[in-house]
Amino acid sequence: MAPYVVFEGERRIAAGPKLDVAMAAQARLAEAPEASLLIFDSEGRQVDFDLRGGPWDIALRLGEGETVPRGRGRPKLGVTAREVTLLPRHWEWLGAQPGGASVALRKLVEAARRESEGPDRRRAARDAAYRFASAMAGDRPGFEAMSRALFAGDSAGFEARIVEWPSDVAEHLRGLAAEAFTETLSHGEREGPAA
């Protein structure tokens, strides 16, 4: 699945990395200034790019341009300090772990992330597909039935509702929703749409 995609109406005109999609959108607007374009990220969210200027200007604004070389020394790890409130017995256990409390907490968080990876991926796929479908096909016949099938994990019902939709929209929606149907969903995952 491409990280970004741009649609003009129901037709996909480009898909790929952020800068490629931005340049394709800028080129299309140069050809047809009245064109109505929508750009989506890989999570089905509509995004806006500032398309003024040349490729270099756009690349810099999108964070795709050359960066200043990193100096010597330890790289920034992105560590964020925040308060954690635990019972004394929890602090005792954490303090007795090899590496101390911080290392133990990081290991616990990573283990929990790995354990919930499947359900989280399915939920993210459903939400991305729903966001995209709402923007591109929210007024189409079968949208509500498609949404119910998507959140119920019913791939056949989902496909039956989008088969008549414009091919580019349906194809992109299938790609976003693919992981939503990887296995039967538990009752706790059958939630409504997330914005």
C-alpha cells in the first residue's frame, strides 16, 4: 500500500511517497487549476500539502529536503520522561529487575505491544478504510452496509457492497481494509467507526 495517494474526483492520479504525490498534485493543478484534488495518507486521513513553489520548496516544507548533518556524539533516542504512579510492591519488583525500573518498563511495554499487534493492526485497518470511504464514498449506495460489514469482519459482505463503486476508489479501499479481515474478530473489537 502506497504511503500517500491523490484522487481527482473518483480517479486516482498518483500514489507513492509524500513528495512524489505532492509533485503529481502540483502538476495536475498546473494543467487544470479548477481540479478538485484530495490527498490521503496510509491511515485513510485526508492531508493537505502546501504545493507552492518548485520541487525544492515543496520538499523542504514536507520534510523531505536535505537536512543538516548530525554532529558527533550519542544520537537522540527520543526518550520522554513522564510520571508513572505505581504501588510500592510494583516499584520494589521493578527496582529488582536487571537494568532497573526503566529497562523493565520498556521490556513490559514492548511485550504488550507484540501481544496486541494483530488486534491493533486489524483495528487500524478498519479505521483507515472507514475514514477513506467516508470521504470518498460516504454518499454512495451501500456505504452504510459496507461499514457494517467492515466492522463485523465480513469480507464477503464488504466486497459485495463496493463491487459497483468506481474502480480506483474500490481498489484503494480494498488495500486499506485488507488487514481488517485477517482473522475473525473478537466481540471486544467490534466497535463502531473511529474518526
